[in-house]
Amino acid sequence: MKRLNILAPLCISLALLSACGDIEIADSSSNNYSEQCRSDIDFQAYQKDFGGYKKGKSIPYKHSDGYLFSLTVTSITKEMDPGCQKHMNTLLESPYPIYSITVSALAPTFYFSNLDKQTRDAVNVNVGQYTFVLPNPQNRDSTQVSTMEINGVKYKDVAVSKGRKFKQPYTSISQTETEESDAKLYYQTKKGILKIEMEDGSYFAINEGDK
Amino acid sequence: MKKAFFLALTGFFFWACSNGGDSSERGIPHDMQVILDGEKGFSTDSVIYLADSVKYIDMLTQYADFDLSGHPGLDYTVKAMTSGIDIQMQVLPEYGNGAIIINCSQNYEKKVIFEEPKLPAEKNGFSLKMLDSVKAGDSVFYDVLKFDASEAKENPCNLSEFYYGIHDGLVKVVSKNQIEMNRVSDKAYDDAMDRREKERAIADSIAQAVADSIIKANTPVENDSSDDSSIEIPQEILDLADSVSNCIKNAYSSGSLSAIKNCKI
């Protein structure tokens, strides 16, 4: 028993020692607001309208410099904020050209749906240093194109949003200040990102016509 | 006696946890000092360019801070304007026994931490090593830190490798499908802008030429008239020319000149 008394603090100290070692890579801790909010809130319903994006889905695009590539949905996260509002964040990635595009929505659907009109929410798209905001259609500064043909396919009800870019010079991930840019996003509720035109004259567009 | 023993153990624990925590006494580890020495003569270019060997080129902004609130270290960040290249690297000699922290994903909380780094270093399939020189495009860069994620089982980065020149910042990246983008001059970027402008101008001139030829082919010839303004061009012909011209421009802007065949010329 005496021996145990001596060993106990030794074990505790060893355990503490092992804990003070590595500080590891960690995913963002998922917030638990969903537990406080109603549990029956249906994320699935508006995932359906979320640009049709599902994890693993691959969408073909064509770059103005001639590259054919696919954007793959690599992650979809759903979060509940303290006000029990739903947030859906989608990450689209391609190995080359190296793109990591985030599409996040606070709105129940993406754009131009009847549900959107009831709120003042927006969909945000981030590409490189550009940010595009697609606000509620009734409160928007973006425009709508009734029909647009891209790579041989016609798309109806396309929203066009002028982008902003980080104020230069960009020096830190905590930088939030932006300024006007000539970049443009063409977006449709059903298909999501149709086309993005950058300020440098390059662009990429959905390429369903070559299927 | 027991209390004294426990206190001694606790004391040992705190000593072990903060072992060498005062790095000013211990000195900065050599490999980290080499990176920090890059401050002397570090490129003042806050805007840099990376291009592949075909056509793709991107502008990036980089920023290096070698003074972390009065402590030695490096806080480096580089972010591309159009692509997803987005890297942060911190060299922190006073973090425990020193650490190099790298983040190259959109999730800023997914970091790779190399503790007590002696180069070459390895951590869960990620590796860091110092190279004397690296050829990137037409240039050679000296004293380059190579980060390699190609062997990592779970790679949060959207690239496979990047190369950080201690005097130059980012000099090269390798994509997950092994395509290299190398540092190029601002002239290469300007040339690319000119090329894109010319391509747009070509599309516009084709569109105009086709519109003109439609109008010409459908304009009645008035042999006796010396006044061109008296020739009346039917409105449907003007509309057709306008429509075809716009169709050609749209075909270009949608990224497919082959779509011109659908323009009902």
C-alpha cells in the first residue's frame, strides 16, 4: 500500500508530462449550438437547392487559357449559430489549376427562390482574394440575366454579382477590408457557380456542353 | 515526506514542460536562425507571380514579418489573387523548444506543427528540408526551404509541395497532380495580360467582320445612285448582323470559339 502511495503521484506526473508534449493539428471544434436549437431542422431540404452540390460531386469547367478541369465538392459543413440560424459551407477544389472555392449560405436556398425573398440573407462565394455576395433578390445590388449560354448549354435565371477583393497589400489572414473589383460571378440556384471572370482577364466557366 | 516528494515531482513536471522555454538563454536553434537570417536582403516584392510551363499565370501577394512583438521569429503569408494558393508559415524560436507552423489549406485551423525542428524534419508524412538552391523556371533561388506533403496520409493542403526561398519568399509550388508553378517576372504577367487582350480583340474583330459581310451581302446594289446614304438596309438584316456578332462575342466569352458554329451565320 505504501508503495502504491508513492507510485500514484509518479503516475500522475508521468501522465501530465505526456500531456505537455505535442500540440497537435486540430480540426475546428464543431460548435454545439445545434444541440440547443431544434433538432428536427431539415438541412437536407436546402442542401437540395444548394447549387446541387453534394460531397464527392465533380463538375466540369473550362478555363479561358484552355484548361479542362473539374471542381469537386470536398466538404460540406453545416453549422448552427447562437441564433439557431443555419449555415451551410461548401468547399469546391481542383488539383490544377489549384482552386479552393468556398460557397457559404445563410439563406435557406441559394438565390431567386421564394424562400430567399422572405429573408435578407446572402450567399457568399470566395475565390482567391475575391469575394462575391449574392444578397436577397429584393435587396440586391447584383443583376439577373434571364438566359445565358455557356459552352453550348443555356441557363435560365442567372444572377450576376460584381466581386470585391482584399484591400492591397494583403498581409494577414485576419485581414477583412475589401475594395471594389471588376471580377464577376455568374450564378444559378440549380447549378451553382456557372462562370467567374477575374480582373486579370482570365475566367472559367461550367462546361456541361462537352459531356 | 510524502508531500515533499509530491512537490518535487510537480516541480519536475513544470520544469520539464517549460524545459528551455527561455530560448534567449538557450539561443535560437541553428536551422531556425538560418531562416530568420533571410531577413537581411529579403525580397521587398509584395507582389509576385507564379506560372506553369503552358499558359496559366497568377499574381500573389506575400508579406513577411520578422519582428513578432519584439521577439525574433517569422510570420509569412502568401495568397494568390485567383487561385487557391494560400500559405502561412510561422517560425517561432520561443514556442516551446522552437516550432515551425505551416498552414496551406482553406481551413486555417488545420496546421502542421514541426516542433524542435532540426532540418530535415518529418511529421506525420509532412517533411521540411533546406536546399542549397532550386531552379524555378528560368531562375535559380538559393537557400530554399522545401515543404513536402506528398507522403502525408491526410493532406489538408491544396498542393503537394511548396518552396520558400529565405530571401525571396514563395518560389515554386507543385500541385497535387504534379504540375509545377514557378516564380516568374512581372514581365511574364504583363505579356499574359497583353495576350488575353489580343484574344479578346480578335474575337471582336471576327464578330465585326462577320456582321459587316452579312450587311454587305444583303444590301441591294444601286447602280445609278452616287449617294450611299440613300441605300436602305432592311431592318431584319441589321438585326441578323447584330445577333450574329453578339453570338460570336458570347461564344468567345463563354470560353468556346467552337460555339461559333451555332451562331446561324
